[in-house]
Amino acid sequence: MKIDAFLFLQRSDIAQHVRAGHDFGDVPLLFIDAGLAEEALAQGIDPQRFSYRPLAVGPHFHARLATEALTRAAALDQALTAQRQRLFGQGVFQGWDQGPMRLFFIRALVAKYLGELCDRSFAERRIGLYRPDKPQLFYFDSFLATDLFAAASPRWRIVEHYEETLHWVPDHAAWCWDFGEVAHLAASGHAHAVTHIATCYHHHEHYQAEIARAFPANIDLPSAHWDIPVRRRGTMKVPLAQLPADAVSAAALLYREAARQVFAEHLAALVPNRQALQIQADTLAERSLVQAIHYEGLRDALRGTRPHFVITDHDTGSNGPLFSVAARLGAPITVLPHSSYATGAIPHSLGVRVIERDGFATPTRTVWGEKVRTVGTQLGPVANPRPRERAATVCLLVNTLASQGLSYIDFAGLARFHRALALQCAAHGAQLIVRLKPNNAGLRMAASALSLPAEMLQAVLDTKIEQIAQRTDLCVCYGEPTTAGIEFLATGAHLMHASDQLWPADCLTSPAFIGDGTVPSFFLDEALAETGALLADAALFRQRADAQRARFLPRLTARDGRIFD
């Protein structure tokens, strides 16, 4: 097939390119994601052929995505909630799907809208793409991203299909929790707590210590994705194929078929390929079946008990049934953040308390907008904001440079902003530190674009962020808001946010301290005017920093790091 260029759209494309040993002659290899270019470099693809293409996405790109994705996910979840109420009778059934499907739609819509932008921006008439054969789970690589991206124009040419994608879990819907073992443990007196804290890597040692301190025993349930065991006894799961014939109820099977129809209806206007639509709906419906089995099985296995449910905020597909069972049993729920605060809406608020790192003061809400009790605790260093005299050290704090298809990162804009900020710092004798995100840091691309030695960037990464924050007087959080900003507020550094995007102030996207104005947010030119003024005028800097510290201090309410007292 004749093509004028080839575009890498997702990480799995790069792995396939290396596996297959393709060359495509001398056509340019296009990137719109700096993180993918970094991955291609790491995989040994010739950088001389790279062509990074920045896109003018406009200031509303991410706000539009976030709102549309949440709207679609909420509508879909409400449709499925109606089916659950119809089939499972009295109970609290909202929120089983809104969290996972919000990320699902964000990934899908990013591909769709970037495809339209690229079609308007690129000159090449025939641009090659790879297409995975796997449907989308959560925000993972899939055929859906390729199909939605390519639907914008006939210029996109599928040059090859492939099977192997990153993060695909073949048996994601092939097993369920071991309810026989759950019932046995409950009867043996182990049902002090039911735990399920998938994705909680960041604070897992703290969480496990607190669970061990608060509960003599717990029943720990696994996740098909990002599983984190907590005193788990055995695997706690069994293959669906080994269940007795009567183990799966007629209601659960009917729910799978109803869910299949709901998914097909809600995705039909988005997914252009009818066969792909069916495969995608079938895949999501199988997850719905497992959810139904989990709800009914756990409800019955725990009957007569009232354990404390300890659940992650990051829903990997099982939170909904857990919340529903807890409501059925009248049991309390503690939600642990996978990062520092709950970045997803909570299924319901009955008996629920949400833990967060002290200082965030997040107005947590349910999927239906109800207020949820939120409790701050010391999940990091004890906050001790101290006054700063002047902006002698400036930190440019950068969120991830690897979007994973969930956003558009203006890498070229970052390079321009850094150059201007570096000139300001040099003119006023201030030190400038650049702190990248440790995971998927994009180190080599950043070093090239920012004209900084990779060793210098790596040295900052190797230093604990708490220590960087202690050294910093003025921190500029660039681009997508990051929870790491709390480290700088906690030490008394003055924190501001700079972006070419108007980010939603909804706590699902931005920490509350940005949404409520404790941390000022500026467009890039405005931000440079502010940093210039703060570097030039120590009195103005102290005024801004003192005012922010005064707003931040009342958010600090935790006495210690205890979670369950």
C-alpha cells in the first residue's frame, strides 16, 4: 500500500512496529504525542525519520472532552441502573459503570477529536495507521482509538492489523470471586473487613498497616486489573467455567443481555464500524455479567454479617457491586484514594467516608451529585508551611508527558514556556528546577526540547519531591493540574498553575485547591507576566505567598495518619 507518511497513534503500535520489522521506505514517521516519540526512541526506531506535529487544540479541548465523557458515562450508567433495579429488586444500584466508562469515553473522544484536528492540519494525502484487533477496556489501546481517529477522513490508511496490545487481560471476565471461601471466612469470624484496594500503589504500605491495626482479619477480594492484595488468603477467585450450573442466576444472565443492548445503543453514534460495535458491546457486557455475579454472590456469602468495606476510589469494575452489597448489609465503607484524593465520583454516600491527604479539602460527590463525607489524614509529610522571603528558587512542575491517549499534551508549548521562564530566572538571578513526572517521564524528549542535560533532569527525578518542595520558593505547575502541587503548598512555597487550557474545576480533573482559587491559574502569557513580577518584586512575592498560605492553612485538619479512628 502506498503511503506518504505513517502515524503512531498508541503505544501498542510501536511494539507492533518493532515486532514486525516494518520500514515503510523513507516516509516520515509522525507523532502527535511526545510520550510515544520517547517510547519509539527507547525501542530503537530511527529518530532521523521522526516528525513531531504540534496541534492547535484550542483552550476548551480538555473541558469539552471531560464534560462530554462524563455526560455519556452518566447517561449509560443510569440506563444500566434501571436494568439492575428491574432485575435485582430492592437495593442501591447506581454507579457500577460511571467511573470505568468515564475513562473509556475520554480515551475514545480524544482519538475522535484529534483525528479531526489532524485531518485539518496535515498535508499528506495518504497516512498509514496500525489497527489493533482488541476492543477497549478502560482507557487501554484498542481498535476503538484507531477507528474513531480514522473516521475523520479517507486519508488514513490501515496498513496492518495486529493482535497483541499492551495491558490486555485475556481472562478479565473469565473468573469471579470465590464465594464459597468468602462464606467460609465469614463463618470463621474473618469478616471484620472486606478489602479491595486495586491501584493503590502510592500509599499501599500505609494502607496495609492501617488495615492491620484496625481489623483483626479481613476478606480481601482480587481485581482483574492493578490488583493489590491485603492479607489475602489464597487466590479468592474461581473460573466461571468451573461454577456449578445453578451458580449464575437467571437475573445475572438477563442482566448481561440487557447490558449488551444498552452498550450497543449508547456507543452506536460513536463507533463507525458495526462489527467493531458488536465486539465492543459484547466485551463490556461480559464485564457486566461478572458484576452481577459479584453482587449476588457476595450478598449471599456475607448474609448476617456487617463488615467494614475498604475500597479504592479508582474503580476497576468491581466497586459498584461492593457498594451495593455494603448498602444491603448496612455496612460502613471507607474509600481510600489511589493517589491523594478521590478523583472519581462515589456510587452512593450511605455510611461512606472518603479518605484524602490532608490539605486537599475535596468536595467529594456521588454519581448523583450528593455530598460525601471526606476526611483528611496525614498520607505524606506533615505540612509545615513556612514563609519565603523572595523567589530565589523556581520549580517548573510538569505533569506526565505520556498522555496514554487520555489528553493532548502541548509539548511545543511547554518548550516555549520553559525558554521564557528560564530567561526570566536568569535575569533575576533565580535558580530554575524542572521536575518531570517520575512515571513515563519523557526524559530524552524533554532534555532535547528544553535544551537541558538529561542527567540534570534525572537528578531532579532522583530527589524526593518533598525535598524539591523544601528548596523551592515559587512553583509553576504546568499544563494538566497535578496532585503533586500539594507537596509545595505543604512547605509554604507559592504555587501557581499555568496552562493554555481551561481545565474543568470539577475535582475529577483538577484538585480543589486549583478549582477554588487557592492556587491561581493563568494562561501562559499571563503566567509569565506574573512570574516576572514575582521575581522582580520581593514584597509582591511575599504578599502573594502569605495570602495563599493563609488560605491553605485552614484546610489542614488531620491530627495524624490514622484512617479508621
